[in-house]
Amino acid sequence: MSDDEILRLRICDLRLRIPGTELESRIETFYGELAAKGISVKPLCYLGEEWFCPEGCATIAMPFYLAHPRLKKLEEKMMMEVEGGTESWCLRLLRHEMGHVLNHAYLLEKDKKWRKLFGSPSL
């Protein structure tokens, strides 16, 4: 398919999945890191439009383009980079989003010490 043909597709029509992609092993590495640190919360990772952690859920959305090499190339062509496109970058972003998961799960932003350290979440 040409770039234009791909860009006309809806995301759901791409039939993307995490199993069998490089994301699968990156998520397993991430889960291993959590276990090694004694963190029992294991967020569900799914494909979305961008890196995101919805409030009230122990989930992490990962950009759909990371699930296919052709889409990664198109993303790089159009955006000049592939956010989370390397193993180390992907793991850093998963760890970052995990901070949001823990914040949401344990309502850390309500803690005075947390707000003093990280600032008000409303700003």
C-alpha cells in the first residue's frame, strides 16, 4: 500500500495486535522490571492513538504505529521521529506511564508530600 492508502484507513481496519510484535517482548521486559521491584500492579497494555494512562484504570495505551514496521516508517517520515520506537525509549515511556498508573491507583496526588515534590496536578 502507498502512504496515502494507509493514511485513508481507520485504525481499526489495520487489524493491529500486540502479540507477535516487538512490543510483546518490551511489555514482558517491563512486567519483569515491575516484579523485580516488588510492584504487584501489572497494567494492561493496549494499542491506542498515543502514549496515555486513563484516570481510574490500571492501563497503558501505546501508539498503534509501534505495532507494525511499515507504520513506524510512515510515522518517522511524517513526524521526524517514532516516539517509543526503540527498546530503551519504549521502556522509558512504559515506566513513565506506570508512574501515572500508580498515581491513579493510590491517589498519590492527594498526598501533601507528593504535591510538594511534584506540584499540583491541576496546574
